[in-house]
Amino acid sequence: VSHAMRPLVRLARFSRELSSGGVRQVQVQPRSAEVAELADALNHAAATMHGQYAALQTHDAEQAALLNAVPDALIGLDRLGRVALASPGVRAVFGVEPAEAAGLALEDLLPGISADEAEARTLRGLYMRSTRSHVARFEMQARRIDGTPFPAEVSLSRIETPEGPRYAALVRDMTEARMASDLALLYGRALECTSNGVVISDVSLPGSPVFYANPAFSRITGYEPSDAVGRNCSFLQLGDTEQPEIAELARAVAERRSAQVVLRNYRKDGTLFFNELAIAPVTETDGTVRHYVGVLNDVTERERSRMAIAERGARLNAVFELSPDGF
């Protein structure tokens, strides 16, 4: 009898080991068709469970890779507003390991956002029918684990569960974005305040049109920035194109290099002025050049003085050459 029951004993042991995921097949010498059928059923179940287990492992690995790639901090909260789970992003955003963040009050990371405040803000926020959740988006001063404040963009969600409301917070560190914005604003103000005319052209578009001109451009040329935007700067020449310096500028742009020349240009009222123009390419991160910056400097008085000196020198030379006397 024990010999006859041996296949059943092996099948029972195999069925208990299925949950481990390590055993795939069982081989027995069945004494009856029923035992053989049971062995086939268990082997099929084992193969199915192994496939599902492998799929779950792959899915978990993909989810982990996705969470690791997100620089923002994703925080899951319980009904008391304490951290129940945290993504790896909390390490970069708040300076705390995900495991160490568990149990912290949300107010420790987002000052002033208690469980009651989270409830109030989310209920006042947008209701998302697709997920049946309330979402509140706002900016605030968050706090790193060492107490350092930093600007943050927060998306706080509330969802109703059988155990009561639960919350999730997506926190983005806006420090670098704010610095970049402030730097861009500073550059913009510097361009607005400079006494030199500044134009920026897009050389990737036909005609290399201007898309920015500062106020000094108007003071020098008489044209408003809106008059220049969308046009090539050659409109300042008013047809006076027989200038070698124009060809030098064209070669510099074609070779993607800087250049400096003095051009005869004309103001909006038609008066001539001498423009000391310096151009320089703006190189993108991939090495391509899409924009050129041009700096205008009105050197009319300097050029007139230079021409007057040259004319006076020419007259003196003529006098010396025509005079029979020695000097």
C-alpha cells in the first residue's frame, strides 16, 4: 500500500512547494489514470504560476526602474497624514532615505500641511472623475530633513478607500528652475539696460529674421523693436549694399564664426550713421548654431573725425607735393 501511495505523497509535497515558485514540474510513476491526470494538472498549474510569477517580477522591476528614474518625490500617506511609503526621489528632494521617511508626518516635509489641511485643500481642488480622486496643486516652501527650506511644486491627491481617505503627494524641487528663471530675468534686464543695441537673429529660418531687439536698438536706429522682429537686419542699409563689410558678415555667418565690421546704416528718418557691428554665434549643446547675437554701436562721430583727419592729411600731402619749396 505504501508503494502505491508514493506518487500521491510526491504530488502532495509538490503542491505545497508551488507557492515558492522554484519548482516547475514533478515526475511520478502513476499507478492509475486519476493519479496521472492529477500530476498533469499540477504540472500545468505549476507552469502557469511560474509564468505569472516571472511576469510579476518583470513588472515589479519595470515599476522600480520607473520610480528610480523620476526625480520628483512620490509620497503615500495614511489617514493620519503620515508617510506610509516613499519613492527613491525623496532622497534627492528631501535628503532622506525612503525607509527612513516612513512614519514621518507630512508636516515635517511640507510645513503647514497637516492631515486636516490636506483634507481641506484636496476637497477644494479638482475632482478627477476617471480616478474618483480630488487633486490640489500649489507651490510652497518645503523643508528638507536637515531643516533647509526650498521652493517646491506640490500635487496633493485624495482618494476614498474602504478604510477611509488616503493621500498621495508628488513634490518637485523648484530650486534649479527658480534659479534659471531668475538668471534669465537678470540677463533680460541687463539687455534692457545696456546702451548698445542688441539684436538676436534665428539663422535656421529663411532670411535669418530678428526675433529680439532691445530698447537701445530703438534709440540708435529710430526703429521700434516690433519694426525689426521678423525682418533681416539688412533693412538698415536702405539699398546701400556696395560695402565689402557686408560680404565679410555673410562669410562669418556661413562659417559659424564671430566678426566685427563698421557699416553704413540708415535710421528710420533716413539719416546716415556708422554702425560698429559685432556678431557672434550661439552654440547649442549639440554643437549646432541656430542663433546669432549682434551688438550695435553708433560710432558716427568717431568715423567722421577719422574721415576729417584723413581728408586734412590728404590736403597737406597735396600741398607738400605741389609746393616747389622744401620743408
